[in-house]
Amino acid sequence: MTHVEKLDIPQGTLDLMILTILSREPMHGFGISQRLTVLSQDQFRANPGSMFPSLYRLEQDGKLKAEWRATENNRRAKYYRLTASGRRQLEHHRERWNRVSFAVTSVLEGA
Amino acid sequence: MTLLHRLASIVRWIARRDRAEHDLHEELQVFIDMAAADEVRGGATAAEARRRAAIALGGLEPAKERVRGGRHGAWLDAAGRDIRYGLRQLRLSPAFSAIAIATLALSIGGITAIFSAFDTILLRPLPYADSDRLVMVWDDMSKSEGDSRFFSTPAEWTEWRRLNTVITDLACSQSGTAILSGDGEPEEVRARRVTWNLWSVLGVQPALGRVFTEDEDDKGARVVVMSHGLWQRRFGGASDIVGRKISVNDEAYEVVGVMPRSFYFMPSRDIDMWMPASFPPGLRGNFTWHSAQIVARLKPGITLEHARQSMSALSLRVTAKDFRGPHAVTMIPLREEMAGKTGTALIILLWAAAALLLIGCVNLANLLLSRGEGRGREVAVRAALGAGRGRLIAQFLTESLVLAGLGAVAGLALAVPAMRFLERLVPEAMGAARLTLDWRVLAFATVATVTAALASGLAPAWRGARISSQDGLRDGGRGTAGARSHWFQHSLIAVETALAVALLTCGGLLLQTFQHLRNIDLGIRTERLLTFETPLLRYKDFDRRVAFVNAELEKVRAIPGVTNAGAISQIPLTITDNYRFYLRAGQPPNRFSEQIALTRVVSHGYFTAIGARLREGRFFETSDRRSESPAVVVNESFANRNYPGRSPLGKRLKFERLNETGYWYTIVGVVKEIRERGVAEDTRPAIYRVHEQADQANDSPSGIVVRTAVDPASIISAVRQAIWTVDGNQPLARIRTMEDIVDRQLSTPTQSTGLLGAFALLALSLASIGMYGVLSYAVIQRTNEIGVRMALGATSGEILLSFGRRGLGLTLCGLALGLGLSVIASRLLTALLYGFHPDYIATVAAVSVILTAVATLAWFVPARRASLVDPIIALRQE
């Protein structure tokens, strides 16, 4: 078994990823962490311990709205969904991120 | 919008905390359940699955803590929890809490009360414009047996005004009395004769009407400005008071203005009336009439020292022609003049209160440190549950803040009655002040409290948080903090002991001074002696005045319960100096300038009534009638100065007079020193004349002393009636017993000694509680070790000795440090010793013995407990 060291989530991008995941559909905490693992092709050390503070803060800032509902397995779980303000924040951050990563990539390739 | 949103969310979080906490718990539980179910699908056993899920989350409780910590307003929430936690801690150890809160209450309450007096007397601006630029200007007569603060002359005032370069303007005020009649009972009020510019120098406006003009002053117009108090009291606050004619000293004066309620000015707050000084032309060029108190406003940018030099030079020039020779001036800032010795006392008391607060904090820090060591396990558990280091420090500090806050509340409750006591310290020259817990005092108390919390909590918090990271849960909770921590705690003990020693030494010095002041021979018998004043302004004619005084004394002596009565121009101890230059027979006239004596005019029987003692010769007799060769009685200072080793009886002297021939007076008696100028003031040469022969004196015997066989207060109305049978319009003023006068004069030393003594005793008990506490904790913590040592053969004597050595070492260390500190502190104290030289060595010796005894008790009890440890039990505790 080859051991590939997992990456730490870059500072400040966890919020962006959470917003992106939730932009498709409302989801609960475990779902978000699973989706994060899958989408990042298991590259990130997605620590749920640090995901929850982000969720709560985003909710507090009005970017997310949370409600308890039943899962498909008929359990109660807390679902988060994006608010209008969260969607705007996502657009804004995504655009910034694109510019930053484009710029960084350009520099790296140009060197 | 976002901010509002956030605030709302913080409020929601706090308001619905239980719900939110419940939500969080459930959400994380659901997460663990889902993650575990996932692991089970991956093939793990149910138990292993749950374990992995919990690890993935980083532990349930730490995860919660991180969510709480990440939220906006988290600090508020944390503070709330810490406060509740702190309160719970306090309830868990009530004895510790009680000691800590009591310590803080006494020290915070003490410093707050002292600060309120300090603020009122020394910090708050005086009720004058730009009051820092106001100074009093006195003649410096220290070269001719007078004071360095001698009244100036109207002539000097005129010249200074004309020629000086450092002062914007200066105003002159002289004492005066005013008898009001016409509207109600005759009443004597305190009045001042002032130059028209007094108010412009002070920068004060009247509340009603105006002040008088230069023209009115020059022409001697009959106008007055009255105090708010008099306006309210005697005239019922009548709105038409301005312009009204009132009867003052049997003459009609027009009221031109009323001062605001807050106005007061030297020399005391109870002055009710200001009249124009209206110096007669002769007085304006007269450099001998020393009766003026001068206040000046320094020009902007001029320092006090510069002004002093410039004015002294000017004064030497102006008074060069004075037959007494030139003299310099003394300039004292108005505030210093008004506060007097009380100011010094307050500065020292504030220092003492600060020292006590420091001792309290040190003590508390030590107790917290000791307790912190015992709490290592609890802290480790909290750390394991996710509390970070900062969080732990914050929690420890919150506990100290809770303690200090409770202490402050209790302290403020103590401060209020203390402030009632301190109000009596406010000098008579200042406005009557009611000390209150206003915002300044509260702000000070808050700063003191937070400082106390930080000072006492920082070291324990730092240490406590560190213990957690080291010892963790490994150790059996034996909480050992190593040699370094003991070194720190020991230094704290030494520091607080040293401060206690310094306070005790100062307290001892003040106590001795106070006893000295109490035991001073005043030259009179103060018990059952009633004094009051009967202003004689209405008796301008000499013969009528003599007749009236003799008649009133006759009537007063006839009252049942009165054993004797006499009259004098100034009641003893009341510091109304009245000096004259004099010449002895055979001296050349230029010697006038060097010789100055207090002069008093008395009635027959005055000396007997007041209980004075004769050294030689005789007191006045009824045969001493008006004559051109009158008699005088002098005091011992006078006799010793002028006739050392000889009898002054039969010797002659005359007073400085300008335009007429003065009588030659013959000395007929020497009276033992009477403290005319005040209990704590130096004695001066004094000359007494009898009023029948005082036709060449300006003083009239308006002060009456009545010796009674009964309680003096019980005959006051009888005395009043007796005097009114002679003259129904004669007012009586300032009715006091001699004991009241003495108490009032000793109020600053009495109160400062009492307060400093109380601080010193508190300091001593706090320091011993501190030492006892630290050693007791050490014994508890080291019970195991002691058990081992005893099991290995140490005797209980050796154990006692090993703890005793530590206690004694600390005591001696603190003592040595404290004695060094005392040397500095006692230098600060000099002004409060009233020239008395207390026995420093005896004080230090007594303090050392007391401290050593108390401290020995404080360490002996825990050391003995250590020596009685049963090794079997101690080792079983493991």
C-alpha cells in the first residue's frame, strides 16, 4: 500500500469548498465531509473537527441557513443550505479564486 | 446589516444557549452515528467504528469547544461561563473565598475612600478660573521673629501692584466682623474687607447683581456682597435682595451682589459678607500695618519659582525704607495653602492605602498559587477536554476578576461610612464637601479592582496553565511545582512582610506624635470651659466698652453653675495671630524691627478663669485702672528671650506707635506658656494687657471664657439671657467648648494616626495570614515527603526545625527589607510630626518585636502540624 501524504486544506478555502458543495443541494455535516473527500479525490485531510466551526460561523454570518429534517434513512439531521447572501459570497470568492489560481499557475509555468 | 445580523445572532446564541448547546450536541452525535455506520459498512466492528468516528471528529467535547470558540461573541460566552465557573469555585471553598474577598474589600474600600478625599481636596479644580495660577503672597518675617507667612501691609499691596512684572493682578483681604441687625435677631457674621479686584483676580462672577467697583472701594461706599448661604438663611432667598439696604454694624449698607453657592475663599468657608477694604489714605503708605492677606494671579508662563524671586527682589526694594528693614516674600500656591497639613496627610494615607492594596494582592496571589498547585489535576482534565492555554489563562484570570469584583462591591460598601469619617478632614479653608461615590471615584475603584485582579491573578494563571501541559494526568495529583515556584512565593511573602513593617513603623511614629500632641501642656485647663465671642464693634467708645464688658462678665458669673468668667481679645488656640513690635526700656528705637510679640487684651480674672499658672509676680487686679503707666503680664517665652536668668518684674516696655507717644508699660507678672496660636504651633513671646488700660490698643476683649461646674452646654441659653439683660442687641457667636477647639485642631493628626494605625494593623494581619497560608499549603502538599522522611528516621523536632527555618528566614528577610523601606517612608512623614522627634529606635524595636512575634505564630502553627504527621497515615494517603 503506497502511502500518499494528505494535504492540509489551504487557509481560507474551506469556506469556499463548503459553499460550493452546498450550492448544488442542502446537505448535513457528514454529507459535506464525505463530499469533500470524494470531490478532492481524497487528497485533503478533511477534518470534520474544523469543518463544524466553519459551518457555524457561516450560519452566524447569514451565508447558510440550517434546519433539522429527516434523511433518506429516516433519521433526523441538520441540513445546511445556501442563502442568497451565501450565493453572492460564493460567486465573489470563486471569481477571486480563479484569478488567484490562474495567476499562480501562469507564474509557475512561465518560469 | 452584517453587523446587526451578527449582534442578533450573538444575542440569540446567548439567549437560547441551552437550545443551541443541545442542537450542537445532537448534530455532532448524528455525525458520529453516520460516520460509524459508514465504518461498519466498511467492515469495522460497531465499537471500533464508533471509536474511529470519534477520532475523526477529534473528540466530541473538543469539537464542541472549537465550535464555541469559533463563533462570533465567543469571548462573551466564554466569559459568562468562566464567571459562573469562578463563582462555583468560590462556593466550593468558602473559607478561602471569605478570606480573599475580605482582604480585597478592606484594601479596595480603603484606597477608594482615601482617594475620594484626596480627589476632593487635592485634585479637583478649585472654584476659580484657572486656579492653578493663584498664589498667596505673604511677608517673610522669619528674620524678625515673625513667621515666614506674615500678613502683608496695604502699602506693600499698593506698591507690588504698581511695580511687579510677574503677576496679572493681586487682591487684598482683611478680617472684619459684621453685626447684622434690623431683620430679626442680632447676628454676627464673618466678614472680610476686600479690595474691589478680589473677584477679578479669582475669576469669579456673582450669582446675582454685581461686585463693587474700584470707585466705590476708593470712596468708602457702604456696599456689600453677600454669600449664598447668608442670603438664604437670613433673607429667605428674597429675589429683591440686590439693591436692598441692610443694617451692618448699625449702619445702612446696600447689597450689590450675591455670590454663587459654590463660592468660598480664604481664610475659611463660613465667610458671609465682603465689604470694600477702602484703605484710608494714611494706611496706603504705611508699612507697619500687617493685616492683609494677599492673593495673586501669576501671569501666564511665569513659574512659581520665578515669581517668588522676582517678587522677593521687588519687596526688598519696596520695604527698604521700612524702619524694620527690608524683607522678602513667601509665595504659596493657593491649593497648598488651603489644604495645609491635611494635604500631606492625604498623600501619605494614599501611599499607605496603596501599600495595603499591594499586600492584599500579593497575599491573594500567594493563596491562588498554592491553590493552583492543588488544582493541577482539574486543570489537566480541562486541557484534555479541549481548553487551550489562552483559554485556561482567561479562565484563571476571570476567577481573580470575580473575586476582585466581589471584593470591590463589599469594599465600596465599607468605603461609604469611611468617607463620612474622612469628610472631617476637609480643611476649613475649603468648601464644605460631601464625599460621594461619583464617577471619578467609581472609575478609580474600577481601575484599582482590575489592577488588583491582574496583580493577584496573572502569576497564578500563568503557572496554573503551565502545570496542565506538564503534569497532565500522569501524576497522582501530588502537585509539585519545584523549587522555582517556592522561590517566587517566598519573595512575595518577604515583600508583603516588608510593606507591613514599613506601615507599622510609620503608624508607630504617628502614634507617638499624636500622644505627644495630646499631652502638650496647653497652659490652661480645657475641661468644662465654654467659649464664645461677643463682637464689640458697636462699642466704639472706650469707656462704654469697658463698662459693658465688666457688666456682662458680672452677669455671667452670677449664673448658677458658673464658677468664673473672663474676657480676652482672642480665644486661646484659635490661631488669630496679632503681633506688635515692641521696645524695651534702654534700647535704641531701631531695635523695634527685631522684636515682635503676640499681644492680647484681657479682663481681670481672665487668667484665673482659664486656669493659667503664674510663674512670678501677679496677674491683673481690680486696682489696675486706666493710667498713663499701665501694667502688662508677659509669658515665659518673652521673659526667657528678653531677660534670660533674670526676673522681668518691674522692667518696662513700649509698643511701636507711629504718630503719638506710647505708654511705657511695666511688667508685673510672668504667666506660664499658654498655647495661644494653636495646639501644635510654636509658642511665641506674648504680652497681655488688661482692658481697662488698653485705650492705646486696637483690640477689644470680645472673646469670653466661662468656667463651669456643670456641663458647659447646659448653660448656653442662660449665658445668652444674662448678656441680653445688659444689651438686648448684643450677638453671641462661635459658641464652643475649649475641648471642641482642641479636638478640631487635632482632627488631622487624630484621623491620620487612626487611619494609618488601622492600615498598619491590617497589613500585619494580612502578612501573617499570607505566611500562614503558604506554609500550611506547603505542609499539606508535602505530607507524603514528610511521611517518608519520618519513616527514614527524621524526628518531629527536625521536621519542625526545617519548616521553622523557612518561616523564620522569611520573617527576617521581610523585616530587613521593611526597615530599609521605613527609612524612606519616615522621611515622607516628617511634615506630619509637627516638629516632634519621635523615638525612632524604640519604634523600630517595638515593630520588630511585634512582627517577629506575630510571624512566628503564623509559621509555628503549620510547622508544628508538619512535625505531628503520622508517617503511617501519610504514606497510606498515596
